[in-house]
Amino acid sequence: MIAGLGKKESKIDWTNFNFPPFLNLIHYDLNELVEPEKSHVLKLYISYLIFFVSAILNIFNNIIICITVKISAIRIFYAIFNFILF
């Protein structure tokens, strides 16, 4: 066996769990990636933000609809449930 195989020095702090916001389950830093993977991860992150914003807008939209039209509030529950599943 070759001594020292796989002992590359890494400048990445893998113990810095910082994503998703407020949960801190995984390590995520876009600046630590090289270029081919960086563009893919950036696109995934942008799609995550778009879905997050649309889920929040869905909750507000359902709250407004339930208040103005006076329909069942189960729509708000479903919107919050979809947000949690996200």
C-alpha cells in the first residue's frame, strides 16, 4: 500500500453546517467549488430560492383568499403542509 494515499490537505471546514437556513443540516459554500460543478450548484440554488419564494407566496395567497372569499381554512393548512414538505 502507498503511505499517505488520500491524505490531501483540505481547506474546507466540513464541520461548518450552514444550510438550509435555520436548520443547519449540511455544509454549503459556493466559493469552495470548482468551475464545472459551481455552475450546476448555482443553478440548483437559484431553483431552490424560486421554489421557496413561490411557496411563501402560496401561503399568503391562500390566507388572502380565505379571508376575502370566506371559504374553508383548510387551504391554508394545505399551503403550510406543502411548505413543510418542501
